[in-house]
Amino acid sequence: MRRALGLAWVVPALALVGVFVYLPLVQNFGFSTLKWDIYSGGQEFVGLGNYLRLPRDPVFWTSLVNNVLYAAVSIVFQVFGALVLAALIESIRSDRWRRSLRAIYFIPSAISLTVAGLLFYFIYEPSIGPLNHALRAVGLGGLAEAWLGQESTAMGAIIAMSQWQGFGYSTLLFAVAIQRIPSEIYGAALIDGTGPVRRFFSVTVPLVREMTGLMTMVTISGGFQVFNEVMVMTSGGPDNSTQVLGTWLYRSGFVRNDFGYAAAIATVIFVITMAIAVGQLWVARRRRVEW
Amino acid sequence: MVTRLGFLGVIARAFMWAFLIALAVVVLYPLLWMALNGFKTNAELFGDPFALPADWSFENYAKAWNRGVSDYLTTSVLVTVTSTITTVFVSAWAAYGLTRVNIPFGKGVSAAILGGLMLAPTVALVPLVKMFQAMGLYNSFWALLILYTAFRIPFTTFLIRAYMIDLPREVDEAAEVDGAGRWTAFWRIILPMCKPIITSTVMLHILFTWNEYLFAMVFTSGTGVQTLPVGLTSLMSKHGTEFPVVFAGMSIAALPVVLLFFLGQRHIVKGLSDGIGK
């Protein structure tokens, strides 16, 4: 009985997470089997009907491809790029410079994706945006585009903004991981006369591999949860070319009043992010890096 | 070491510095451009994008402030402060229960709370809207307070729990000798000892709430309940032709979190790195 009283400590957290995080998740499966008009209140059971519509919906495939592209580009810049960058920064001897650079690169991650998205909306803007002006100024006017206004460049432009916004965050985390490598190991490598490039591949990379694994999982998961920047910059346009699963879910439910279908898309996001989370647990549980 | 750098080493160093500085410019210039555009007139904005404003007047900043930004900012501050308090306390209680109290089904409770970390908010969106409509809380301050608390409890509990586990057992024993009950021990001894991690979680929660968009956009509409990230998009659609005012609003929204980061950098970095791989 006295032991049961101890539960009072965890009940508020359990109740909040249970009601607002887990319960909706379970309800979502139920909703995904309905044809559901939220305004008239009309509901009709359609079984797996909404799921069967998914493969026949071209925008669903566009969204999925965009999410994969997002995740893939982010791995290149925010995992591998960030690791190299962090190693470069940590090789600087001046502590002041190391700290300043890490902080400067992180600033875009501190501001909201809404501000960053709106900012790049203007940067890409054909008439006032500095990007096209700069291209013309250096004689590359032929490359000037209506970046967000055409299908061929819009998704790339959004992804590029997102790299600008996010690389400093992962660089900072890799820098922390590199700092945790005992200095004797680097000292030994120096005495052996190992050059900086070999030192990177034979000391840094293996000793931060746990962080690399975790960052990869976090980055992929983030790639499938993209929403804010797409809504702010293009709302999924032009002609649905920049839809991602999150925005297509939103549009299907809240704009086209097709909430059952939106719930089915949510299930797809759930399955993908859950698989990644399990992978992340697996990476974290593997034997820790030991020195 | 410098003496051991050969000619190639010097060239490599020079390239590295050129790259690092160039990257810093790529990061900082757009932000500077944003703040500067808040000082320009519309005509100037459509001129040379690289020019400085002719007249440094805060007129656009004042306009943005009066056209809704002051309301959005107030709501953001209110939601941020209240949800920080609820999230940190509920999480600290849970962390205490999970680490210092022998509760039944401890492992299961722990897994249930921390498991929430793995779930994407988008997945819960449709049922949550229906739930909040049924409760009459849709389009209210309470919706954001509840959602920001519930969805951040797993992460916050995870961080505080990892810190509390490492506090020595003798602390609790000393408290018991003094005759202090669990409640007193938590407030007087354990919580003060957790100050470093509490500071980190508070800062990370502020960054999250200040910038959150998905819930804010779906669960609120209309001035009075909109936070800055959503309010800015309203400002954009309402005054889309007066770009300098929009730039001023964006700068006002960005400034507090940039300042917070520079003031609390150490705590934020610690929270982030513990949060990803402890």
C-alpha cells in the first residue's frame, strides 16, 4: 500500500502522456478505417479502403519521394558534412575561435523554422531576392530562377534552406563528441607522426561512431517529419510538387475534409518513424565506444 | 607543431580558414539582411538588395509591433512561461518517482513515459483535433499549454532522470535521518541538486515552445491565441506588400531566442548532447 502511494509521483506525467500522446495514436488507427466528413459529422466504415487509396494517389508518392530526398540530402550535409566540419573546428588551437565558430553556425537552429523559411522565401524571390541579384552580378544570370515558383527547383530550394538551418546543430553535437575523446589518444597519434587526414579516419571517425549512428537516425526521422518549412515556403506547391507526408496529411484532412485518408497517411508516418526509433535504440544499446 | 607544418600544411590551413570564414558569412549574412530590411522603405527593398538602408528609422519595427506582433509576442511569452513550469515540474516529479522511490511496475512506468519520445506529433494530429473540439478547448491558449506539456514530458523526464540516477544514495539517507518526508526531500534537497540539468531543460523547452509551428498552426486561429511562428505568417498574408514590416516582425521574433542561446549556450549544449546519447 505504501509502495502504491509512490505512484503519485509519476501519475501526472503518465496521465498527460497517456491521454494526449498514446490515446490519439490508438484512435488514429480507428479513424483511418472511416470515410469521415468532420463538418457534417458523417462517418462510414470503409475498412482498409483509405489504405488501398494510398498507392493509387500520385501525390502520396511525390510526398514519399520528397521525404526520402530530404532525409538523404540531410544525411550528406548534417551527418557527414557536420562531422568533417566539427573535426576542422576542433583542430583549431584557439579556444576563442572554436567557441565562436560553433556558436555562429548554431544561430539558425535557434531561430524558428518559420522565420528561416520566410527569410529564404524572400532570398529566393525573383524581384527582391539577393540570390538572383548575386548570380547576375557575377555573370551567372542564366542560372537565375524563380526558385520556389517552378516544379524543377522548388523542392531543392526548400531542402537547401533546411541544410542552412540545421547543419550547425549537428556540428555542435559532433564537436562535443570529439571533445570527449581523451587527448592521450590524439597525442599518441601525433607521436606516431600520423597526418591530420589519417588521424580523422583512424581516430576521430571510429571513436565518434556512436554519435554518428544516433545523428543518422535522428536526421532520417526528421526527414520524415518535415512540415513547417514546406508550409511556410510553398504550402506544397507548385502543383503539389513540394508536398511531403506531413503537409499532404494536413491538406487531405483540414483542407479537403477527408480525415479518414489523413489518418491513413498518419499511420504511414507512424510506421516509418517507429522503425527508425527502433533502429536508434539498437544503435544506442550496442556496446558503447570504449577507450 | 607549426614548425612541423610543411608548405602543403600551410596551404591546407589557409584553405580551411577560408572555408570556415566563408561558411560563417553564409550563415550570418541572411540574418543581417533580414534585420537591415526592417529599416528599409518598400522602394529601397525593390532596389539593390545589398544596399544599406538610407534612413535608420524604427518605423517598420513600430508598425509590425502595432499590427499584431505585440499580441503574438505576449501569447508566445505566456505559453512559453506556463508550459515551461508545468513541463519541468511534472517531469521532475516523474524523474524523482522513477529514480528515488521504489514504485510498483517501475520499469513499465519508465518505458511508458520515455517511450513517448519515439512518437511523431503529426501522427496524433487528427485525433487530437477531435479531442480538443469535444473538450471545447480548440482554438484556445489551453490547447497549446496542454500539448506542449504532454509532448515534451518524455524528453524532459529523460534528461532529469539521467541526472538524478547519478546523485549519491547517501543524500536520501541523510534526509531520512533528519526526519524529512519524501516531499520535503524532493523540494529541499534533490531538486536544488538538479539545478544544472533543470537549467538545461528549461532553456531547451523555451527554444521548443518559442519556435513550435505544427500545433500552433492547427490548434489556434485569430489574434489573441496565435503565437509568433503562426502570427508571422498572418502578418505576411495581411501585409504581404509591405515587406519591410514583415522583415521587422521576423527580426523581433528571432531576437529573444538568439540572445537566449548566447546567454545560456553552455546549458543548451549540455542538454542537447545529453539528450541525444546518454
